[in-house]
Amino acid sequence: MPFSKRISIYIIIPVLLTIPSILYFLLTQNLEFVRPTKGATFARPKKAFAANTLLSLLGPVSTGSTNPNATPFDAETGIRGFSDGTYRRVLVVPHTSKDSITWIDDRLLDVSLALYVVDDLTAPKHPPKNKGHEVMVYLTYIIDHYEQLPEIIIFMHAHRHAWHNSDLLGFDAVEMIQRLNSERVIRHGYMNLRCAWDPGCPEWLHPSETGDLLSKQEQGLLAGSWSELFPLDPLPTVLGQACCAQFAVSREKVLSIPRRRFVFYRDWLLRTPLTDYFSGRIWEFVWQYVFTGYETYCPAEHACYCEGFGVCFGGKVQYGEFLALRQSKNNYTKELERLRKQQQTALEVAEDVGSDGNVILGVSTLGEEAVLKGRIEILEKELSNRRLDALERGKDARNREAEVAERQ
């Protein structure tokens, strides 16, 4: 066979093989899907690919949203407070048969429950496969309930207390659910339940880079996964949102995306050779892109706490002062821990040589411990008072409106 023909075959065959995948993906897309400006914490998204001609021949693909292009801050000039009305809400929680979920009880009377047992295929609610961490359950719930969704869907993990829960609410999932402002979810469509930026914001994954693979092992795998999940979208330069895959979405936002696209995502999860861990980690920083069209989604912390949970410090400056005080307390606590280790070592040495440990430590060391304890106690009291004041301030809609209005 002539060389030119062999080259043509090598080029044409791979192209032909990719056509079915691209066509299938096109059929799963929403007419109004948007792609964000690259690398921006909050930049207005641009129109993405134009597949409208093909899709128009197939009829409408989304019927649930009157404003699928809504940006996170459409209500900048008219922020409303917490709603006096009620919304139907559901709490979706994946858990293993060994997890304790007794915290999900009558304290959450205003929330319906969708509890999925991931490791028991005989359970009333279970995903098709235990893979991708929480991702498989989140997608399965949307797919199975797409036509009967409540106004608000809350996706959370199975542990009541966890480091990634809101520290200002005692790391308590119950407090977060009870204080969650449904109006914010309805207005923005998507709300990450973690307001604190670290880890994840303002930038986290750089898909085109190969560095920092120890702490971000999924970064090296994201490029290939992105081309499979979003084959018509260019690889982002950066992805970021606050960790850790706990969020709330509105029914309107979900319905602005065709059901078959969620099926497409779950099919990818089922067939990808990536492990349970890595497939789940990749999605942790993809959810915001799916639901908002933003590669980086990092609302101001103080505004998120205030409008989202009613914890209002009075503004960005006051919230910054609170964080500075907390950092000082943490620094003193670390110094106290260092000093106590030093004391323990001195006492062990004294015991070995038959001497008085206090003599080895000296008066200055013992005095330093007392000073550190005193400073920590003062700061803890001040932080507690400011937090209580913030909770009280957040009860007034006018305070919430004022603080959110100056969020930048």
C-alpha cells in the first residue's frame, strides 16, 4: 500500500472512532450551557460551544429552567433575607452499612431523607456500584428523581462532625442543615456548604501542570478525564472551589441540565479505569463547573457565612479581625504544645538522673506556660463573644443585606 494511503488510514480511522463519542456527548448537552472565563474567581461566563443547529433538530433538551444562564450573583442589587416561607428540601447522604447515621433523626423534621447504602445492593436505596465516593450516589439521586425533585437538594456526607464542616457552627452537620438559607440556594442555584476557602480556593488544580502530585495526585489525571467528561470544552488552566463535595442545589438549576447528561456522567464513572479514590477526587472540583459554568467558584467567606447560614460579623473587615484573633489563639496553642513537650522531656530526664524536674525546667519556663494559658483563655472568650454576636446579628435581615451587599 502506498505510503500516502497508509498515512491517510492512520489519520482517518481514529477520527471516525471518536465521532460516536462526540455525537453522544452533543446529545447530552443543554442548549444554554456556559463556559466561564478562565482563571477567574468570579468572572461572567462566556457562551460555550455552539451545537444549537444539531440540537434544534432534536427538540428541546431542558424544560425546567427559565434562566439557565443565571450567574452566582444575579441579585446583587436586591439581596433578600432568609425566607419566611418554606421549601421542600431533601438531604441526600451516601453511607456504608457500618457508618453511624443516628444523627439524622427528628431534629431534621423539615428535611426529607434519601439515604443510600453504598455497600449493600439489597438495601432499598443503593447506587449501581460503590465507586467514586459520594459522586455515584449524588448522580444516581438526580437521575432517579429528575421528574420529582424538591425545590432544594442538599448533598452531604454521612458524618455529623467532620473537619470540613463549618467551624463557625461547631463542625456540626445538623447545625448547617438547620441554618441553611434556602433563599440563597434558590437565588444562586448552587451553594457550596463550605464557606472557608482553604483548601480549594482561590485556585487548586492546574490540569496542565505536573507539579505538586503528592498533595494533589488527581491533578495529573484530570486532563484525560476532562476530555472524556467535556470533550468539546478546552482544558481549564485552573479549577477551584472550597472542598469537600458537600453542596446544595435548586431544582431549577438541576433541571436546566438535561437528565441524559447526568446519565452520561454516571456512565463515565462506571466505565472509567480510575479507582474509587481518584474518580471521586476529580469530581470534587468539577461540581461547580457542572452547576455554575465556572471553573473557579469562590464566594467571599464572610458573605457566604452571613447570607448562607446567618453568621454575620458586620462585614469583610470585621470577619478578617475575627480570623486574625483565631490565628493568634492557634499560634499560642501551638507554642503551648511545644512547651509542654519540652517539659515532658525535662521530666523524663530528671527521672533518669534522680533530680527534681522543676529545677531542670526553671521558673521562667513554668511562668511562660501560665502566660500562654492566660492569653489563650482571653482569646477564646473574645472569639466566643464575637461568634455569638455574629449569630445574633444574622437574625436581622437588614444586617444580612448590608453585609452581603459589600461582599467584595
